[in-house]
Amino acid sequence: MNDKKIIIAGLLVFIAIILFPFWYGLLKAAPAPELKLTEKAKAAKECVRPTEYMKAEHMQLLDEWRHSVVRNAKRVYVNQSGKEFNISLSNTCLDCHSNKADFCDKCHNYASVDPYCWDCHIDNPKEKK
């Protein structure tokens, strides 16, 4: 039983090594980016769903929309307040949030996600060529 001090020291070193990435991450975490809304989005004052929902669940909503359009040919979305929206990433979402670099890309880069939306959809459908 003379190894008690060595065992305790070993356990403390083990715990410190295991928890180091968490401590390191807390010190290095960057603040969430500030998003720039377009004038049209500011004027609308309302998105398809509430802001907090859209921040957390917009990808699920877009997946539901894709399923609705592709499988059911349903192109109209009615939100909780009864307002109707055309189901379209390019023409509904990007109509207000046309600044993809300052809106979409900032958050996606911060969260280290690479959405596949742009494989099919163009960044700015209303842009003149």
C-alpha cells in the first residue's frame, strides 16, 4: 500500500490530460459572428419562422421544404401566424438574405459546416449577368 501516492498522482495526471481539450477550447472559443441583414430583411421584421427557431433549426426547415416540393409537389408554406410563403431557397430565403457572404457563410464557417445547398442552388438568383 505504499503506492497510494503514485496512484493518486497518476489519476490526477490522467484526468488533467483527458480534460485538457475542454479547458483549451473554453479559452480559445471565438464569439459567434454578427450577421448583417439586408435592408429588405430589416424592413420585413419577420422571417418564415421566429429568429431563434431559424438560428437553430433552419436546416431542418429546408429539409422539410425539399421533401414537400420534391415528393408532394407542394410549393406553399404556411407559418404559425397563417402567412403564406413560396417554398424556395433561391427566391424566398435569398430574396431577403441576398448577402450570402455576410449572412450564410459567416455562420457556416464559424460552425465548420459545409452545406450542400449550393450544389444545386445558385447564390443569387436575382443577380443580373
